[in-house]
Amino acid sequence: MNYHKLLMSAAGVSLLMGCNATTGTSDDNESIIEKPDFKSSSRVFSVEALEALGRVGSPVVSPDDSTILFSISYESVEQNKSNADLYVMPVNGGEPTRITRTKKSESNGEWIEDGKRIAFLSSESGTPQVWVMDSDGEHRVQLSNVEQGVEGFKISPDGQKIVMIATIKFNRTAQDVYPDLPKANARIIDDLMYKHWDEWVTAVPHPFIADLDLKTNTISDVKDIMSDEPYEAPMRPFGGIESLAWSPDSKKLIYVSRKKTGKDYAVSTNSDLYCYDLENGNTENLTEGMMGYDTNPAYSPDGSMVAWLSMEHDGYESDKNRIFIMNLANGEKRDLTANWDYHADSFAWAPDSKSIYFLAPKGGVVPVFNVSVETAEVNTVVEGECDYAALAPLSDGSLITMAHSLTAPNDLYKVEATGELKRLTEVNSDIFAQVDMPKVEKKLVPTTDGKEMTTWVVYPPDFDATKKYPAILYCQGGPQSAVSQFWSYRWNLALMASQGYIVIAPNRRGLPGFGTEWNAQISGDYGGQNMRDYLSAVDYMKKESYVDGDHIGAVGASYGGFSVYWLAGHHEGRFACLIAHAGIFNLESQYLETEEMWFANWDLGGPFWDPRNSTAQRTYATSPHRFVDKWTAPILVTHGEYDFRILSSQGQMAFNAAVLRGIPAEMVIFPDENHWILKPQNAVLWQRVFFRWLDKWLK
């Protein structure tokens, strides 16, 4: 531990010394990625149409509540990358104005100086740095010059301080141990968490606070407020700028950290909120004794309270996310959602500090809710057959948000104080005018234990009930991720249906939106009720005259990939083909291959070597690799080699097993992808292989 501290102390100083104002230059060999000129002659929603869509980023409202700042990104398949630019528009609607047009993306946009200027991140000078510009996009100036780049930032309310997320060195190299071997290439490892999701852990993020002078556009006196601490803040892999919160008086900063390393980190989800006092340098743990994830801190606008998301149990990453508040005058903590049986995803304070807006899956959609600070009463603000995805409350009681559905990506909306919903953007209207989109229907499917399961069914465009259509069972990942009205650029149900398939998407056991009991049931029961739920949905839809019962496929990624592997040995002829991406094939191998041991311990029940652990033994007895002898359906396996969550060896084992059994099989390995397929050309290739396989066996 002391060795790590010495490394970080030295690295932290050299990392951020000399932050100053500079101007950046772009690579002249690159071209600016613009909105693609998409043309369709077939009216089919295709892979090319999907890739051409503009992707709208979360809105940020100006201090005077008059203007929305947001981003739109486009992908270039030719350049094999994407680019985001910033836009502004009036809160009541109007034509968006593009204020950046560069070869590098702008992100993390933030209003400063009472809305006169905007701060943002850009890689224009080579690495992500903090920049500022006028609110019309003019007079761009680079503020930071951090060697490894800035991952996120927040400027204090008084405009005199800035906190930046940057990385410091962690873990030894061969040269640290043996300096006389400068060309040795090895990792020397003596504890767990040496890899995480898609990277070998050689650095961890820390919050750095600095003085900011917006008149001279300079940053100075940079300080790592976790100096000599070998911990992450924010937490990998998903933690970002939402993990940091300035107090309204700019005198304190709250950050999120799980102050553990190695094995202790690998088996625990116990993160806490730490409050750093800028005046005396002291740090206080605000959530000591609260044992689960504590994340997303936010001060109330009047500065009297702090709210955050909190899970109860250590080691359970999909526990109910509660909305907690703390009275800063007396330290009292309250769970505002104690009597509300759903999982909160994100929240935002109302400007008057009397209530909190939040998003939560419920009944297969994600509405906007509001909870009173005084009474803890929860009310629905707006809901529909869609998912809301952002919260930017205004002082007049209205709200700027985003919404998407199974047939439409994000656009901006305004929810008036009266509840009236007003659409503000139609970023992709030109593309959707050229294609015919599927229809979506909600069905309540009876389950084997006498319950009803919300299932989304997506029908091909121009659906004709007198015809027969091949079908696809969509198996969700997570395993506790909602099958709501989600829009995905990888697992897009509208794209699947547009190729002539009926898509069946059940909210099987283990998904949020139907109460904590429904959500929690899957843990320790991987091969149990949730799999029977899938089969119930297939059998229910097979009764429809328009479903071709002889040509049904099953597809899924991550836990969905596990589901496909499990169903391969138990479907009893229901499926004509299968596709598994990044799936778990051998649960015993997975227990020792994965990095986040808290997940394996909670969901699998524990290690496979403990014969006294009945839950674990039941789990491993249902591992898909034990039922390869019953495989009959052709299977496509895909995986990324940078997937450290579920190693690509899992997919390779499944493919090898299928070939050895004489099952028609194909495998696609992506050497430069992680748990997801992210690069545009890889994404197009994956979709082409995906539909080629389905068409071969289902049509």
C-alpha cells in the first residue's frame, strides 16, 4: 500500500503541473463528420438507416431558464468513428442552432458566467481538455493542459474553482521492480482487480481542484484532494461527473468513492459520499455505515440538504436504488422512497428545493416522477409508451427532458407545469420520413407460477395477420436491466422487426419495473423461473396464427447470451437457430475469470468449491456447458477480446462445443471491442452477420 502511495504522490504532481490557457489545433488529415445524406429506395429501416441517425445528448438549461444546450452526434462508417457537436435552442422550441463544427467532439457542456459563456470538453489539441467559448460558439479558448487528459469537470457556482477528473498511476510495472530491465514487458500482479471491464488497471481517476480565473482563462494551484489514496473517484467503469457535487456556496465538494483496493474492492459494492472542505482540507464520510452503493450526490438549490441514490446491501449491484436526503443542519437522513417499491435511475432537484424529480422503470416504461421532500409522496409527472431519459427542471414548474421508444431514438421535450407535453426537436425526421417503422404491442403473458408478465411484441411494417412470420425471442442482459421502451444502436428491436421478423421481448423475472421481489428473484436462480418465463412467452406467441412456430430464433447478449446458451440445452425444439453475444457458457469458469466478484458472489451464490452452499451448487448445476449434449439448433457466437467482464474464452468454448457436437455454428471475434461492439464498421459487420444468420435459418 505504501508503494502505491509513493507512486501516486509523484504522479499526481507531474500530471497536472502547468495548466494554462492555450489554443488548440486539429488534424488537417481528418474531415468534419456531418449529418449523413441518407437516401432510402426500399422504405426498410435498415442498418444503414440506423447508423445515419443523429444521437441527441442530455439537455442543460441556461441559468435564466431561456436556452437549452445539448449535443448531437453522428457516426461516419468511412472514418470508423463518431463526432458530437453542441447546439442551443429556446426552451419553448424553435430551430436548434449549431454552435460548434469541428473535427473533434465537444461534450460535458456547462453554462458559466450567468450564461454568457459555455465550458466543455474537447480533444482538439490531442487529449480531452477543458475549453471555454462564448454562448454563440465564438472565441474558443483551451483552459486545461492535463497530460493524460480530463475525463470530466465541474466549475464551482461562484466561478472561481474547477474540479477535474484525471488519472494517476496505479499498480507496478516491471520497470518499477527491476529498473535494469527497461525492455521487459510484463505485468506483476499480487492482488485482485488488476483488470476491469476492458482495461488492465494501470491508472485510477481522482478529483483535482484548482483555482479558475475566467477573466484570464487560466487554471492554477491544482490539488489532488485524494493525494496518496489508492482509490477510484469516480468509480470505474460507469462513474462520471455525476459523482461530484459542489455546494451552492462553493466551499465544499462531495465525491463518490469505494475506498477499497484489490480483493476488498472485488467483493464489495460499499461506496460512500465524501465531503471535502476547501477551507480546511478536511474530508468527512457522509454515509458511513450505509453498506451498499451510494452514488449521484446533489445539493439542494438552497444548500440545506444533500440527496443521493443509495442501495442497502453490500455486494448487490442491482439492489433497489433509493432516494435518500440528508439535512445538513442536523445530519438526519431519510429514505424518500421507503414506501415506493421501484428502482430510481436518476434524479434532479426542483428549483424550490421542496421536491425531487426522478426517473424509474415501472410497468415496462420509464415515466418521470416527483417526490415531496416533506411528505415523501410520489406523483407521476408524465408517462407514455416511451422512456424518459433526462431531467432539467425550470423555475416555473416545467421540465426539459428527453424521450425515446422502441421505434424512435431520443428527442428533446418540454413538460409544462400543467402536464402538457411539447416536442422540441425532430432531429431524425428526414430519415424516418423515408422508412416504414414497425408497430409495438404490449401483451400480458401468463407465467408458470400464475403471474402475468409484461411482454413487448414488435411487428414488421405492413404487418398482415393472415400471413405467417418468423419470430425472434429477445433475451435481455444485465441480468437486471429493464426491457422498457428502450432504444439501442446495437440490439435494436425495430431494426429486427423491419427485416421481416416478429420480435418477442419479455420482462422476465429479474427485471426492474415490477417491484423489488420480481427484480430480486433471479439472483441464485439463473436456470430457473426467468427461463421458464422465456419459454412461456414463446409458447404464448406460437399460438398466434401469424407466428411461424417452426422458425423462431433466440438472441441475446451478456446475461442474454447466457440465456441463449442455457436455452440451447432446454428448448425442446422451440428454436430453429440461436445467436449469443458476450454470453456466459461455463459458470464455474466465469466465477474465476470475471473481475467484479461481488456480482458473482451475489448472483451465482458464491464459489463452486463450497459443497455446503446449496444456492451456489444449484446455480452451477444449471450451467449451460453441462447440457451441450442436448444442443440441436444452429448457433452464432460473437465476442470481443477486450471483454474482461465475460472473457471471450466463454464464447470460444461454446463455439468449440457446438462444432464438436456437429451443430452448425459460426463465430465472430472482435479483437478491438469490449463487452459491446462500438466502432462503426464493426457494428455494421456485426449487424450484417446477425441478420445473415437469422435469414439463413428462419427464412
